[in-house]
Amino acid sequence: MAAIDGNGQVIGKDHLEAQMRAMYAEMGEALKAEGLTYSSIVQMTTYLVREQDIPDFYRVRELLYRDFYPDGVFPPNTLLVVSALVDPDLLIELQISAAD
């Protein structure tokens, strides 16, 4: 998952929170299309481009997870800092595994 709109354009260039919100919304739609929910996720891998964004990543994730996981139980996440993603305007990308 990445913050890319239907026309292939990056959403929220240079804005981590905007990219995260778009990415997690896309993830929710993909899960819903398969009859799954956020609670169906069993593993996440997050790729972050800028090390200095780590505190903001955790801050935004905490805000979003309050709605996705009201019981406070959420799937494990491996966070990796990488040198680049396929589009230089992407700051973050997410890979998930889900099961019902």
C-alpha cells in the first residue's frame, strides 16, 4: 500500500501524515473488498524513507489505531528505514498479510 491516487499521483507529497492517512484508507478498502477488517491483519511491514520521520510515524499511527483497534490489540509491525521507494515523492509504504 502507498499513498497513490487513482491517477497514479502521490497523495501528500512531503507530508508523512497525509500519506499515512491515504495509505491506511486504501488498506481499509482493500480489506473490505475481501470481506476482511483491520483486525484480520496478522503482520505488517512498513517502509519509511526518512529516519527523522520515525517519531511522527508512531504519533500518527497511534491516532489512527485508536479507531482501527479500539481494544488496543494490533498486529505486529516491522518498521524498516530504506533509502528510497519506487517514486521519490513517497515517504512510506506498507505491506500487510491478512487472514479471516
